[in-house]
Amino acid sequence: MKRIGMLTSGGDCQALNAAMRGVVKGLSKNADQLEVYGFYEGYKGLIYGNYRLLTAADFSGILTKGGTILGTSRQPFKRMRIPDENGLDKVEAMKENYRKLRLDCLVILGGNGTQKTANLLREEGLNVIHLPKTIDNDIYGTDITFGFQSAIDIATSAIDCIHTTAASHNRVFIVEVMGHKVGWLTLYAGVAGGADIILLPEIPYDIDKVVEAVQRRSQAGKGFTILAVAEGAISKEDAQLTKKEYKEKLKKSPYPSVSYEVAARIEEKTGCEVRVTVPGHTQRGGSPCPYDRVLCTRLGAAAADLILKNKYGYMVAMINGNTKPVPLEEVAGKLKTVEPECRMIKEAKLIGISFGD
């Protein structure tokens, strides 16, 4: 009998259900010798023992369903060793619930913070497999994370829709794309949506360079300009501040986000009308795109193969088109950022896209 625990942690995305389904279907040949326990609301469920035994019916019809049937929550890694308000040791509680259910392993779906806690549990002696989920595509050790392509589709659609109204009104439009620390989503959606200017966290922008790009289009007879701006984009001046100083500046800022500050600066320097559109959490919502459905099915099946072989302590990665187990200790805590000199940035610049640098 195999007893598997499963949880989804951190921000949701479109393909979590598809990935869980892939794991269970990969183990289905041994269904009479399998028990799958789902923990509700991520690590919170594992800490407080909020779970139930799942059946085959729970995984039927969820390939195309966004969100997560188990629910999720954010449990910051840096607070995992800190007792809760009642003095409960969270790590010991997770280990106790794991052992109480006599689990053979935990299948954990989530992003960077989730992965760090998964590695912590591995270090504490639990059998763990991690599946890399995030719309940010910033998990080190895998070429792509599930949720990324679905989010690209939504962010690109937002930029596509802005094109017609921007052209009709001859305005400058900013579309703010998710991504606090890394700009993969903004980069891909910006290129796919035909943005004229793309601002990323990894490439601090010079507002004068941004304005120059807007003015060049105007002088060339182009009546509108579209900017794809990552929510974590930062100016060259702000990039010189310490993390503490920057946080203090943001607290005092009159702008709700960097996009509104960029908009105000462009208006101030050019007199152009600037509008900001924030797709926000729509980028996490809806059904997973076909690419993500295939990706999750493959990652889930690869995870099932590891479980059948009793190989634990791995993240299932996608590398050069193939699934591959990567030791958690080699990747946990590392961030995959956009390299400012990478080929994609150079190619984008060749076709005239400005990065404000």
C-alpha cells in the first residue's frame, strides 16, 4: 500500500489541478494499493491536520479546471521555525501528521517559498517530491514552470486588447504585468503582445530613455505607445537604494504601483495622455492553456514514476524538453532571473523594443 500526501501552497495558478491529476493517473495502475490524502490550504493543512482521503472521483474532470481543489495559502518559509500564536511548533506538527497517516511521501506543488519548506521537510527526514508551479517562471533548475504559459496567454491578451483603444485615442498605455522580483512573464507577454517598451526588475530603467522611446514613435508618425511594465520594475535611482530605504520610499509614495509613477513621469515630460491597465490576478485565473495541460500531465507522470521507484527528495524539472528529477538541495532557495544580456533581450532590442536602459 502506497500512502501519498498532496498539497498546493503559495499563490494559485491555472494548472495545479492538472498536475495533481497527472500524479494520480500515473499511479492508477496500482489504484487498489493506493491512498491519497489531500491537505487543505497548503502547509496550513499539514500543520493543523486538516485533510481528507481523496478518491478517483476527486481527480475526474479537473484537467481543464483552474485554481486548486485543495485550496492554498501562503505560509512564509522564514516563519516556519517560529511557533504559532498558541506556541505550536509548526515543523514538528507537520512531521507528526505525516507519521500519523503513515505516509510514504508528500507531493508538494508550489513556487520558491513552497520549495524551501519542502527541502526543510526533506532535511527533517520526510520523503518529498516537489512540482514547480509559478506564473513567474523563476524556479531555478527547470526550464519552465507550470502556470507560466497560461499567464503569458492572459497578459498577452490584455496587451492585445489595449492596442485597439491605444490606436483609436493616440495615447500611451501601460499594462502592468505580475512579477515582483523577476520579469519572465512581462518579457514574454511584452514581446508576444507587440509592446514598444518593456520594463523589468532585472534592468533598472532610466525614465529619460523611456521618454525618448515614446517621443521617437511620435516623431515616426506612430500615434500611440504601449509599455509592458513588471510590477517589480525599478528605476536606476531607486536601484541604488538599500532594500530598507526602498521599502521606506514605497511606503511614502503617492502612487499605488510603479506603473502609475512611470505614467506620471511620462505625462510630466511629454504632455501625452497616459493610461494604466492592471490585469492583476486575472493572470492567475481561468483554465490552463493546452501547453500547461501537457506540461502538468508529464510532470505528474514523472513524479508518479519516482514514487513507484521510491526515489524521493527531488523536484521534477523540465529540461530541454524532457522531464528530469533534480535534487531539492541543489535548487531550493535559488532564483532564476532574466539575464540582461541574454539572447532574447538582444533580439527584442534588434526589433526596436526599448528596455529603458
